[in-house]
Amino acid sequence: MRICEYSPAQLVGKSFECSCGTTHTSAVKSVTVEDGAIEKLAATVKLSGASSAFMVCDENTYKAAGETAKRLMEDSGVKTSVCFLSAEPGFDRPEPTEQALGNLIISYDGSGGVIVGVGGGVVNDLCKLASRAAHVPYIYVPTCPSMDGYTSDSASVIYNGVKSSINCKCPDYLLCDTGIISKAPEKLLLAGIGDMCAKLISICEWRISNIVTGELYCGEVAEMMRTYRRAAMENAEAAVKGDKKAVEAIINGLCLVGTAMTYARSSRPASGVEHYYSHLWDMRCLEEGRQCELHGIQVGVGTVLSLEKYEKLKKIKPDRKKALDHINAFDQAGWERGVREYFGRSAERIIEIEKKEGKYDKEKCAARLDRIIGNWDAIMDIIDEELIPANELITLFKRIGHPTSPSEIGESDASAALAFSHTKDIRDKYILSRLLFDTGETV
Ligand SMILES: [Zn+2]
Ligand SMILES: [Zn+2]
């Protein structure tokens, strides 16, 4: 059986000798995706070896599932303390900042109780980091289908003002109660659908990077993502209308993405340039002190914008002289000025990171250019195989009420264009904007 044929629950505890030369394995000990999964919470706490629980939630998720979770644990003799994450002034939901993580760790009494996260992505990310720091097991009970980091072993946090992915640990146990999750506000479901659609771009760029940079690519993990991305798109309309089976299909995909990232030992299966739009919008919002849009919605809009850009890329044929002139004209001081202007207080960290990564190193750029020109037809074939027309996604999004343009999420076309130009600056991941830099092209 191929990896893509297993359900999230069936993958637990298995390791796969893969054709990519890697043994794929994940440290998640159990995954339950079913209506009423929360009923297994007390038994799961006991399974983890703990006799007390430190439950993390926010006001909304306490009402959605936290109250029930607390009662179920206490009824079974599990001493439970509750830590509420709160939004900072001017924000309507908590953000994954150092401050929030610090508050959480200070509240933990250190008694060795299991951490139980009840909530969305922010709760999960902070609990993953706290359970790593405290060396205690972690049980995650998601309350919404808004993002795909349920089982991943990295946490997305705002660290020194930069949106960063920090390697930590995955939840030990995932209790995905489809009855609870399907009651989440519709916008959160739209966000989950947006995050699944991003896999169009992420898989395409993973394959392009494999050609251009030699990065390890796993066809099995990629196929797993395609399978669940297609299922999410096919079930999107029914899910938005409240069809439980359709919501479950989307949740299954969201559960698997984290495992796929663990298998690939990178975020490649999950995110590409479309996610960088989101990271940059988040950083700008933080800089300007305004609330950003939900991650999955930003990513959905980023996917539309990225598909449009790939359509334009297909009309280009790279020119070696033009590309080399562009690579050699790179001006470090000018780049640093641009980074300082755009990123504000996180600029110095980005400049520091670049010193280690050398993304604009002229020799490395020229070597990549050789591989790009030598494999241009193969790169175009990958784009044809992996992507769909932008209009197809726009039509689906319009039908389900998912935003399709920056203006619908509080961003302008100019801010989207500026964000795109800086997507190449934040991390050493080969994405569309890096390919454009290496070829001296703009789309
Ligand atoms: Zn593999
Ligand atoms: Zn995402």
C-alpha cells in the first residue's frame, strides 16, 4: 500500500522505507478523527502516564470544547488547571508571540501534568513549544478546521518580530472531534480550505527546487498531499453547506499535512511562496499594530496570486545574459536598505540570516541559473502537471465565499506586490520569487 492510501489514524506508529531513500516516521502516538473523540480525553491523559492536566485555551475555545474537556477529565479524577490565552489590547484573538509563550510557561506549575491544548493554531503552536520546554506529553484537541499544523513538529511563532517556524515536537496525541470542529464558524472552515489549496503551489515548488537546488524530493509524500488537496477542493462546497462527511474529508487532510512535513523533514509538502505572502502580511500587521487576517485565508489569496504569477512565468524564456547582468548587479547595501524600510524592527534579523544563507551569492545564483536554463522545459512541464488555472480556483472560492483578492482581506494590490518582492528575503527556501531573481525576470 502507498502512503497516500493510509488515513491519518492508520499512519500512526508506522514507518515506511520509501523509494526516495528515506525512512518516513512520525512521533505522534495516536490520532483519532471521529465524532465524539473528546470522550477519549481522560483515557488519553492516563495513557500519557500523567495524573493531572494543564489545559490551555482561550475564551472562545473554552466555550466550544474546553468546558467539556475539563469536566471529562475531572470526572475521571484528573486534576485539571486551566490557562487562558488572552488577546493583546486592540486584537480580538491571541497571537503566537514570545510574550504569550512566556505567560503560558509562567502559569505552568511544573508538576509534570500533561499539557492539553484546546483551540486553534495559536494554542497548538504555543503548547508544542511549552511541552518541549517542560518535557511533558502533549494532547491536542483542535476546535476548528482553520489550519493544517495539527500534527506538525514545528511551531509558527512571531520571534523577534519575524514570523518564524521553530522546530519543536508534534503533539503526542491528537483527538480530532469532528462534531466539535464542524460547529466552528464558517470562516475558519474557509481558512482550512485555503490552507489545503496551497498544496498546489507547495508541491510544484518542491519539484522545481529539486531540479534547481538538488533538494530532496519525495514523490510518495507529494502524492499524499495531492490526494488530500484534491479531496478538500472536491468537498469544499458541500463542507461549507454543513455536510459532515465533507467537513471530515477536509479535516483528514489538515491532520495529514503535519505528518507529511515530518516525513519530508521540511515544510515543503505544506508551503511555498503563497505562504510567504501570509508571513509577510503578518509581519507588516505586527509592525503596524493591526490585526491580520486568518492564516488560511491569507494563504488562499496567496495561492490565487501565485497561480496568476505562474501563468505569466509560462510566457517567459530565460535569457542567460540578462539573468547574469541582473545577478551581478545585486547591491548588498541597497538590498539592506530595502529590507530595513519594509521589515522595520525585524530587518536586522533578516540581514543576519542572509549572511549565513547567502541567498544572493553571485556564484550560487549563476550555478542555479545554469540548471534553470538546462531544465526549462522540465520546469514548465512541472507547472503544467501540478497547477490549475487561477480562474478555476477563483471560481471555487467565489462559490464558497472565500476571498480571492488582497482587497478582500484588508491588503491593497500594491501591498501584495511589495510582499511578493520580499518573499525571497525571509528564508532559504527556493520559491517562485527566487527563480525570478535568478533569471532576472519579473512577472
Ligand atoms: Zn519518501
Ligand atoms: Zn498553512
